Amino acid sequence: MKRLLFKGGIVVCVLLLIGFAFVLIAGGKKDGEKPGKEKAVELTLWCMAFDPHVDGFNLVIDKFSKDHPNIKVILEPQPGQAEMTSKIRSSLSAGKGPHAFTTTGTTIMEWAIPGNILPVTPDIMSVAEAKRDLLPENILQCQLDGQVWAIGIPDSPGDLGLAVNVDHLKEAGLPMVGKFDDMDHMLKYAKAMSLMEGGKLSRSGLSFQEPNDPMFFYSFIVDQGGQFWDNDTQKFTLQTPEAKKALQFVHDIFFKYNLDSTELPDTMTAMGQNLCSMGFIWSEFVYFAGLIYPDLNFEFIMKPSFSGKKPAVFNHTDTWNVVIPAYVSGAEKDGLVEFLKFLISEEGQLTFLEDGYIGLSPVKSVTLENDFFRTGPAKSMAPVIEAMKKGSLMYYGPFISADIMLYDIMWPIINDVIHDQISVNDALAKMEKDLNEANARSLEKYPDSPKTIIDWDGLDL
Amino acid sequence: MAGTKKDSGLKQRYVFPFVVLAPLIVLYILFVYYPLGYSIWSSLHLWVIENPLKSTFVGLRNYIELFTANPRFSKAFSNTFIYVAVKTALVIPMGLLFAALLAHLRRGQRFYIFAVFLPALCTPAAIGVLFSYLFQTRFGLINHILKTLLLQPQPFLNSPKQALYCVIAVDSWAFVGLTTLIFYAGLLNIPEVFIEAAKVDGAGKIRSFFSIKVPLLGHSILFLSIYTIIIAFQTFDFLFVMTSTGSTGGSSGGPGISSYVMSLLVYNEGMLRGQVDRATAVATIMLFFVLLFTIIQFKVLRPKWEY
């Protein structure tokens, strides 16, 4: 009986092991046949599940499919910016994932240096064409070893200005403007729209509670003529009078002007809940809010110069780009090249914008010359484009761990300032120390990364 | 011949269990011990997630940096201990109290057990979202009640000083049903003869509760203390949902870094930022503490009473 049990046990175990091995093999890579040119090609494209991007890509894919019936592009929107980035990291290290994906430009170097992605040059466009046809920041952030590693989709600099609730503006008897003349002009609007209840702010007139807002802080420093990065020593320098003035202003929004309160939600939530009339936020919010808060009426106003000494500057350091993973080859790569060529063409970019999304195109001719941004649906961008032509556009990078710097260092420290947990001086010292440590660690991990040289005079278009 | 039979019997006795356990051992090695070893190994490197072959061995540097130069870890470390201490201190006595009250009920015991246990059956994410609204500073029900009672409204989740404690309160509220249920079952299992004997000796209800029932619940108290500490050490879901900050790439654990705990740091470093080396170092530290607490509790809190 025991022997029978013993033998039975062995048989069961062997069967289980074989079954397990089958499961492992079945779950493995199916490289099998690769479709030839004559066969239909299926390409997967990941983009962030952000309505303006999803809508834009769907429009582009629809138009592209009509001329390329044998290339099927499947869009797979992925939730959350940070979650999507981590998913891309895992898929790249596992050698799996989509044929192409969108990402913030700040992460491109991280993948280009170890060779996880393919350059878009020369197949989609040559380096010379990229330099000639694309806005400079799109190349600066993804150029390595003489190659360009990504092409962009329409996306505006994150610190262009403010979203304003037009109904609140009317309620306060204020006219809509395209841009604020100076800081006093902006503060006057903010004060007029703020509401108090029982001695407490019940509606913010000027919200500064968006994790991307440190980008405004950087630009406040720069338009005073200051610098937050030393090109020679390759270190952050934030203990400067300009940085102090910039951070003090952020502090004053809460504690001197009483225009925002940490008892109110973050900017985006507050705007959606009618708890905020105007806030520092990325300009795409206006289109996005039109989709998710159809009852609310938002418009975009360009920010004023912080110091008044120089025109307002803004930076496009986290452009959204489309990148090709390294393992794409053969017919799949051919199909992908065709699709991305269409995406980066004038027609592709304007198609992306067809639904009224107002992100600035990385293609120079579209942004600088097309009527879409002058008199068309995105005419609110006209003052921005004029400023860009005069040297207001900046690029602060590339930094390998830009997301860590922005979201894990700068925003939490600024958050401590607006919660009155830390003084402005201490915050700047802490920020400088933490940013330099994070940068040093990244450079140690990616020793082949390029030097960060910031052009403080603005980008020449 | 006899020797061969004996050998065969021995072989069956000793080899058979291993053969039967082999698939399980293989699964454990593949899905527990190998990842654990790999995780510890990666914590000893400057890990390049996109190409692990380019990672550099740095020994204990990641651990040293966490303890000496990482403000987020310091905050997460102290917050984790606060979380564990407060939650354990809340749910064990409260569970015991509720169980004692339930045991005294003559009618409707099932309804009350169900009512107390119900939150433990709900998804933490759903509870977290619900309480985020209840704690909302302007529109929240809790502040509305405070105002009605002429008390000062509180910032709750918007305050760096209160956010962590709000989450602990919600977590404890959801968890206390489980401790109540287990204590209640333990109380029902105490032989009536002990209580009767105590009564004969002149012990009142309170005395017999603390001198008879509580010591006899030693096993349950030990189990629930260990379980609560381990669960609280790994807490993630409530904090993730309730302290989520902002719309773009920001992480949970706010305002600022005020409500960071170690598990949240593991997620933020490893999953959001690709800093696998730091994330695995924090995870290893967590593992060490959970093991340490388990060993200490088994040694120190071994119940002295058995029946």
C-alpha cells in the first residue's frame, strides 16, 4: 500500500512539474512568424489615458488607417503618468511591451543610454531635418550620440500661464484678457475672484497646488535674470536672492495675499469643484476640463513676467514624445516608421489637434505659421507664440531623474512651505542639497549621460 | 532480503514526504525565495532597471544612505512605527471591549457582530475614497458635524500634522471588526466553570474579566497583536487612496511627505520612479523588522495561562 502510494505520489509530482513547465513555456515569448511586408501588420501604441492624447491619437490613427489599410495601429491608453512610466520601464527591461509609446521627454535619456530604445533618426527623419523642422526643445531633450530618440505630439510648455473660470471672471465684473500685463494685474484679478466665508478662504483666486508647479518657480527665478543651475560646476544653486524672491511669492500667495489655502484641494480638484477661480496649471487643462466638467467654463490667460525686468519666460522641459522600443524590427518596424512619419508630418499634427486640443505642436511650421494658433481654435496661444519668437522659450535640462527632482523633491518641499512647515530659506537649502544628491546619484547610474547645459538666453527658433 | 525491505521502508518514510512536497518547494523557490534573494541582491547595487547588467555593486551603501541622508525614509520609518503603535494600541483593547460587550448581550448578538464586522469585509480602497469625502475640509460630513456642535473645523487630510492619524483612525475602524470577532469567539470558548469558580471566590464581573478571561485569551491576544503589527507594518491601501496628492506625476503620502510610510516609499521608489535599489533596500528593512517583531512577540508574549 505504501509502495503504491509512493509510486502514485511520484507520478502526481512528475505530472505537476510537467504541467508547470508547460505553463511556463506557454507564457513565454511567441516570436514565431513575423509578418512579411505583404501581410497585415498590427502595431500597439501606448499613450497616457489622458483624454486630449487619446482623442488626438484616435484621430491620427483613423486618418492613417485610410491610406494604410494593412497597418493596424492599436492604441492602448495606460492609466496615470507615473504608473505608465513604471510599466514602460518593466516592459523594456523584460523585452516586451508595445511597439511604440508616449513618454515625458524627461525619461527618454534613461532609456536611450542603456540602449532600450531605437532612435527615430534616420528612418523617420534625419538629424538635419529634425533640427530644421522641430522646435529646439524637442531635440535638446532627446539627442544622444548624434541621434534623435523620439518625435513629439502636440503639447505646451507646462508653465505658460493660468486657467481661469470665465463665469467667476464675469461675476467679478472683470474682462477676459489674453495675458496679464504684470504681477499686480494678475493679483488684482485673483483678489477680485477670491471668496471668504467666516474669515476663511472658501474659493481660491490664485491656486498654486499642482505637482507640476515647481516649473513656474524655476521660471520665476529665470525671468529675474537668475539661474538655478551652474553650467560649469554642474550643480543646482538655489540659495540665491532670485530663488528666495520666487519662493517667497509662493509663500505669500497663502500667507500674505490670502489667495489660496491648503485647506482647499489641489488646483485641478479645486477647479473642478468650483473652489478655485484661477490657478497655475498646464494649459491643456482648459481642453481637458471641457471634457470632464462640461458645466464649467475655463479659459487660458498667459502669465505675466515675474520681475517685470524681462518678458515672462516659460519652459518646455517635459514634452510628450513617442518613442520606439529597441526590439522592433522587420515589417513591424516598417509599419511603425510609416505611422510615425505621418504623426510628425504637418497633416498628422493638425489631425491630432482637430478636436480643439490646444497643445503646441513640436513641428515648427505648424506652431509658428499655422492659422490654427493665430486665429483658429487655439488663438489663446497667439501671445505665447509671439513671446516664443522673442526668446521666452526655455529648456531646463536634460536631467536624468527629472521626475524624481520635480515630484519627490521640489513639490514636497514647496508643499511644506505652503503648509508653513519650513521657512523659505531652509526650503531652498534643503531643495538645493536634495536636488544635487539626486542628480549625482543618477549620473553615477548613467555615467554616459550628457552634460546639462542650460541656455539662459532662451531657445532660438 | 530483510535489509533491503527495511531500506525500502526507510526510503519511503523519509523520501516520500519530500517527493510529495517537491512541487510546493519548487513553487516556493520560484515565487518566494528567488525573488526575495533577487530583491536583497538588487538592494546591494546601484540598480539600472532598464539594463540590470549595467548595475554596480555598492554593498550596504543604499542602506546607509537611507538612514543617513534620506529625509523621506526617516519620515517613512518614524511614521511606520507610529502607525503600528497607534493602530495596535487602538484595535486590541477596542476589540476586546466590543467582544466583552457582545458576549454580555442577551439578544441581537448576530446583528451586532455583523454590524461591527461589516467594515472588515469592505475593500480598503472603497473605504478610503469614502472617508476622503467625509474628511473633506469644506464639504465633509465630519466638519459639518463639528460645526453643528460649535467646534472648530479641522483640516484633516490637508494637514501635515493630522493626515496620518486620520488614516490610522479609518484603518482601525475597518480592522476592529476582525479583532472583535476573534476575541468574541475566544470568550465564548472559555469554560463557564472558571467564571463560576471565580464567582464563588467572590470575584465581581470586572475582576473576573481581567483576572480570568483576559489571561485565558492570551493566545488570541498574542495572535492578534502579531497579526496587527505585521499588517500595520505593511499598510499601504488606505494611505495610497486617502493621501493621494495632485493630478500629474505626484505621489501619495502627502501633504508633502508627512504621511509617508515604508510600504508607500517602496511603491513610490520602485514602481513610480524606477529606483529599484532603494525600494528593495526599504523592503528588506521592513522584512527585518517584521521578522524581529514576530520573534520578540513569540518569545516575550508567550501566554502563561492555558486551559
